[in-house]
Amino acid sequence: MENNLFEKEKENLTPESGFNLVGIDYFGDPDGQLYLIEHFDMYQDALNAKKNRKNSEDYYILYKGSGGEFISR
């Protein structure tokens, strides 16, 4: 269910290039619960930043795949 709630927000926060680390504000407006933390040029940097967070499952790494599809990890 969580994925359905955030899909449109994920698309809006997905960069054309590079990788965005975004967080979830569970107490925020239902239409704006995701927020940008930082943009990275390399996936490994975004992954390390996510792993260094206290509750890493509350964060997504957003980017576009080689076919232009939206990907979140």
C-alpha cells in the first residue's frame, strides 16, 4: 500500500540524471510526504548516505533507468 501512496511523488522527485535520496515525512500532508534530502552523481554515494541514516528503510534512492523508467531502491 505504501508504494501506491508514493508513486506519483516518487516520479516527481526522480532526477533526469543522477540519484536523489528522499525521505518520508509520515506526519506531513498525504500529497507531499516525500522530501528531497540530497542529490548525488553516483549511486554508491547515495547508497552510503542512505545506509548512514538511523532508519534507512524510511528513505528511497530515486533515479531513471536506461529506458527512462522510474526506479526506487
